[in-house]
Amino acid sequence: MNARHQDIAVMKKLASLREPLSPDGVPASILVVDDSPAKLKAVMAIISRMGLAVTAASSGREALRLLLKQDFAVILLDVKMPEMDGFETATLIHGRPRSAYTPIIFITAEASSDSERFLGYTMGAVDYIFSPIVPEVLCAKVRVFVDLFYLQRKLILQSDELRESKQMLQQLASHQELIKEEERKRIAREIHDELGQNLLALRIDASMLHARTGLMHPKLNEKAQYALNQIDATIKSVRGIINNLRPPVLDLGLQAAIEWQIQEFRRRSGIECRIMVDDEGYDRDIDDTRATALFRILQESLTNVLRHAQASMVEVELSRDGPLLRMRIADNGIGMQHNIRQRTKSFGLHGIGERVRMLNGELAITSRPGHGTTLTISISV
Ligand SMILES: Nc1ncnc2c1ncn2[C@@H]1O[C@H](COP(=O)(O)OP(=O)(O)OP(=O)(O)O)[C@@H](O)[C@H]1O
Ligand SMILES: [Mg+2]
């Protein structure tokens, strides 16, 4: 058996393996270009049997016209054609951006002279097949390119799916964030109205008991004092819980809420914190969703300063330019380590980014080791 026959035997085996499987059920399109109607018909019959869609062109020009309208997985191109031969056609096909990488299989009768020229093709995938055509060889060669084409299509479909599911996840996250804030608000109100009011009533009774027992019932008086202290401690912790859930000061507007938070931060951390406002009415027309988001972003940023920055000072600057509200939080700490933001187990900065994205705003983080960190958030009101 000579080399060519061995080749054919391998190809026959390959061809009998399976048909290429389209990932979306749409068969790949193959373009067959040949000036001989009989050869065209024979090649088309072989390709159709592979479950592929075939389009015929009887000249290079017709092929170029078809390629303007449609993309093909593979082009089978006869080398010897009048007017424009296969090589000329291939050069023009690969010269166009749309078909620059479409694989071409040349069909040639003159193996020795033509095979030299195939080597000159560096752009796009190129292969060749000798006529008279052995169907199994043709199938095996086409299959290689169709498999690649399907693989590429599968990747595109998968990346579309990934993009869609990422979008869904983002929408879900913002929806959950809204629900969470609503829920916090409701629980905070309920605690305030139910528990808070009852505690207050209890305190009035206990305080009356304390006042009336006085010298006459010192033991009872002592108990009443103890109950009063207990009630006061409970009122304090209830207030703390309400503030953690959703500070009622948010109902007084963003400015009040920010000032309250900065005061709390100073008290808790001992770090100097300045607030700079260029326009007292910077929070005009701001809705509750935006105000809450900015409040939470400031909360997370100040927590980060306290936990990571080793800063001695933080500046919180608020400014308004038409519908654009800007909040800048700058510390004079140690700055972020390089690439630290990619850390998978840290969610604070990701959460800030998500909140800003939900409001179609912009977030810029600048930081250099030793030179502090600045977060700038811009949202339109
Ligand atoms: N102001 C800052 N100064 C210095 N480093 C910071 C500052 N803010 C954030 N970082 C660095 O960026 C990292 C990521 O911050 P991020 O808020 O996302 O996560 P975290 O604070 O570590 O954890 P959590 O998910 O509880 O917020 C931090 O671990 C810290 O190393
Ligand atoms: Mg954090």
C-alpha cells in the first residue's frame, strides 16, 4: 500500500466515526465553488449527506458575492477555473475582514505544481484535496473544520449565557439589596413602635413606684431603682439595635445622616474626621434609595479606614454639580497593597461597586502604598 492509499484508509476510518454535532441544531454552511456543474453536484451530494447546509457558486466572482451576505464554516474551492482561478479567489476572500479567517479547502488535480503554492498561504486555515475526489477524504477534511466551527459557536453561545446569567445575578443582587433595606426599615420601625413605646410606659410606672416608695419602703425603693436601671439599659440597647438596622436620622435627610455617622465614627475610632460641603443643599431632590446607598457606602468606607488604613485623618467631601452628586472619602493612611481589590473573600469594596452600579453612577478608587486611599462616588440625582 503506498502513502496515498494509506492516507485514504485512515480518512475512511475517520469519516465513518460520526457526524459533526451542531451545538444549537443549526447546521454549518459550506460553500462549494467549481465551474464544472458535474463536480459541483457530486461534491454537494457528499456534503449534504454529512447533515451540512451547502451553497454552490460556479465562479470566484459569484463566491465573493455570496460571501458579502453570508458566513461559511468552510469553502471548497476549485483551483482551475476560467477568469479568476482558485488562488486569486482565495486571496480576495482572505483579504476581506469578514472572511479573513474562513478555512478554504482547495480542490486540485495537479498535486505536484499546486501543492507548492498552498504553502504561500499564511492567512486563514488552508488545506487541499485531490480530484478525483474520494468522498471519505473530503468528509474527513471538512469535518475537522466544521468541528472547529461548532466549537467556536459553542463558546460564543456559552459566553452569551454567562453574560446573561451575570446580568441576572446583578439584577437579583440589587433587588435583594432593596428588599433588605425595606426589611431593615420595617423591623426598625416595629421595634421602635412596639418595644420602644412599651419600654417607655414601663419606665414611667417604675419611676412612679420609685418616687412613691421613697423612705417608707426602702427595700422596695431599692428594687424599683434596680428595675429603672435595667429599663434604661434595655432602652439604650434597643436604640443601638435600631441604629444598626437603619438609623432613624436617615429620615431627616442625607446630610443629617452623614453628620451623625461621622460623629459616631469619631467617637468610636478617635480618628479625626472632617466633613466638607461646598453647597449646603447638596442633598436636595435625593430619593431614599440613593440616600441610603450613599449612607451605606460611607459606612463601609469608614469601617475600612478603621480596620485597614492606620490613618490619623479622614476627609469626607460632598459636592453638587447640577444633577450630579459627588462624595469623596479620603484617608491619610497606609494605602492599599497592589492587587488587593481582586481578593475573593473581601466584599466591602465589591458591595460599594455594586451599589454604585445599581444607581448608574461611577466609582473611582485611588490609592498608593504610604499615600492613603481615596474613594470618589458620583451619582446623578
Ligand atoms: N482605606 C483603606 N486603606 C488601606 N487599605 C484598604 C482600605 N480600604 C480597603 N483596603 C484594603 O482593601 C481590601 C478589600 O477591602 P474590602 O472592604 O473589600 O474587604 P475587607 O474590608 O477586607 O472585608 P469585608 O468584606 O468585611 O469588607 C482590604 O482587605 C484592605 O486590605
Ligand atoms: Mg471592608
